[in-house]
Amino acid sequence: MALINFDYHPQFFTATILEWKPLLKDDALKDIIIKSLLYLKTEGSIKVYAFVIMPNHIHLIWQIQDGFKAENIKLRFLKFTAQQFKFRLLDTQNHSLDLYKVNAKDRQYQFWERNSLSIDLWSPDVFMQKLNYIHDNPLQQKWELCTYPEDYKYSSARFYETGIDDFGLITHYDGD
């Protein structure tokens, strides 16, 4: 069991798809997010304690590691996933790509809303509150993606319930 060093605070991070469009209904696009997080974990820049990928947003509890800047990691993650979304939609000739076309000087397409949310988690109690929120997200009436949190594939809930990490992504938080 890994202990969390609260000197480098874990963060609750939320990123939303542009205009809350349901881009992430496609599992292949969810897999892009997983692969990006795995890359950042493997390079040693983050630890991921919890996640859920919903049809139009994501929630994470992650901890940026010493020697890395949070803003740089967030930018890399969001930029890389957006590029990969575009490539995937182009490759599949998916006509929904036009839904993400923007009139901006610095980009032709935009997938993520600007100003993602990051909240430092200063205490184990707040950490657990956010962890439960993440795991219960797919159960909300507006989503009804599963009956039990651990049944939703694109969530860390199964790991916390069974110890099985289907993606090799999660660092266990034991509450100490």
C-alpha cells in the first residue's frame, strides 16, 4: 500500500468535453485517455488514485510528482488527448469531428472546455469524499451507466472493491 505524501497534494481534477457533448461515449476515445494517463504514470510524473470517464467529462484524483509542474502535466494530458481524438475521428471518417470545429487563432478543433477544475485535497476526509463522488458518478439517474460502481469499466471503483486494476493505472489509497 502506497502512502500519500500530502506535502505534494493530490488533486481532484475535472475536465469537460466542449459544450458537454457526449464525445466519450466511444470506448476507443476513453482508451485514449487511459493510454495517456498510463504514459504519464510510467514516466513518473503522476500517480492516479481514482478516475472515472463519463460520456462528456472525466474526474481524476491524481498527484503530480516531485520535479514536475502541475500546469505542464495538465496541458500535456489535455493537448495529447485532444490530438488523438482528432486523429481517431479523422481515421474513422466520423462526421462528428465537425461538431468540434472552432473559430480560433490557435486551433482548428477544440475538444476540451478551457479552464479545467483542479482542487487540492488537503486531508484524508476530503480525499475520501472525492473518491466516493468519482465512484458514484456513473450511478446518477441522468447517466444510469451501471447498477454498482464496480460494474462500470472506465472507473477505479472495481479496483477499490476487488483489488483488480484492469488498466494497471491505480495507486491504492488506504486512508492513512
